Amino acid sequence: MTTLEGQATVFIAVNHGTAECVGIHAAKVGSRFEALEPIRQGIKARFGRKEQLPWAHAFATVEELRLALLEWAYQYNEHWLLERHDFLSPSQARRELRLKQAA
């Protein structure tokens, strides 16, 4: 919910192997096309092109919400330590997996 533009829809894509947030998107109107945006982001990040959100915060615009979501996805991927990955962050777990695959 934003204070100036009303309701917004948030879409998040998670890699269930590493628990990494690979894409996040906010839109004024949620559609099946908007829902694909986080997946597009994940594909771009994974194949060559290279964020704790204060949920109680009131965002004025969808753009302000979108920027906060990007920061949340970065913080999550880089700093949240997950037990299922032996207390590594999702990004650290991905790097470890890549090292094991390369060996």
C-alpha cells in the first residue's frame, strides 16, 4: 500500500535451491505479465547481466516501493544467514555451489 498511489502488488522470485531472492518487482496493477518481471530479473542475473524491507513503512509511490524492495533483496541475498545452508547467506551458498560444481 502506498500513501499517494494506493494499493501496489509485489512479486518475488526465489531460487528454492539456494533460497536466494533472484528477482523482486512492484507494480501498481498486478497482472500475469508483471508477475514475470522477477523471473526475468533472475534470468538476467544468472545468465550474464548484472535486497530487510521495512514492511510497516508507508511508501508514497510504487517507484519508492520498488527501490526499497531492491534494497531488501540485496540485504537478504548478501546478509541473511540461513540454517539450511550451514548459516551462509544465499549469495555465499550460491558461490559455494559454483565452486563445488567447478571442481
